[in-house]
Amino acid sequence: MNEELFIVSLVGGAAVLLSYLFLYYDDDSAKAWGGIEEGNWRMAWFASAALTVISYIFLWVCFVFIIEEKSTILFTGWLIFLTSASQWAYLTLIDIKEARRSMALLINLTVTTIACVMIFIAVIMVEDHDALKPYMLISSVYLVAHHGIVDNWLWYAAFPDQNFIPM
């Protein structure tokens, strides 16, 4: 078992889940959808997020229990991913409450995407696991696509921008 990645995932994953729980119970939580209206677009985003969670869990199981990869790029990417993902809900709520779309939120989304690219690179570097590697590549590409396109570009672009104030 990759103990270091397991511990980082346990602590960082708890931080992400707690931040989402905090968002869920906030009075303004419904506004976190930004400009994604109810209906087909919201369902598409939700389906994409669900596939992202499945991809994350699959990669986590592979890296922690099967491959036990201990590369610096994987550990750093995973740490950055969980750190930035745990901050998204708080930054979103701040922007909602201050009626703005901040540069801090965009930077957070971009850092999350960069971390996904680092995880993708770690997958490319995996050796001796030819049966798993194609599925890991698909999962890591999906992480990059969801965070880079769906969250960083589409969701942020749809976030209300009437009072856009860069930080």
C-alpha cells in the first residue's frame, strides 16, 4: 500500500467533503450552480461530476493499493488537487455573498486542472501494468477534461458576472 498517498487522500478527502457539506448547509448553496440552469445542462454537469468521482476513486485505488506508485509528481499532483478542491466551495460562497466572480476562484479552478494534468503525467509514467493503464489513462484524461473544460471554463463562464471584480 502507498501509505503516503493514502494519508494525504484521507486528510485531503475529508477536507473536500467537509467543504462541500459546509456549502450544502449554507443559505446561498443553490447559487453555487452559477449560471447553470435547472434542466438538461445541470443534469449534464451532474453526470460529468459523477464520472469524475468514479474516475478519481478508480485512480486512487490503483495508485494506493494496486500499483503503489510513489512518484513525486503523483504525490504533489494529488496533494495540490485535494488542497485546491477543498477551497472551491469557500471561494464560491465568498463570491456569491460579495456578488462577484473573482480571479481567486478562477485561479483555484486552474490550479485544480493543473493538478489533474500532473496526475495524468503520473499515469503516463506507470510501467508494468498494461491491463490497467488504458483505463487509468481514460480516467485521468476525464479528470483533466472535467476540471479544465466543464468546471474551469464552462462553469466559471456561466457564473454570474454582473459585478465582475478581479482580485
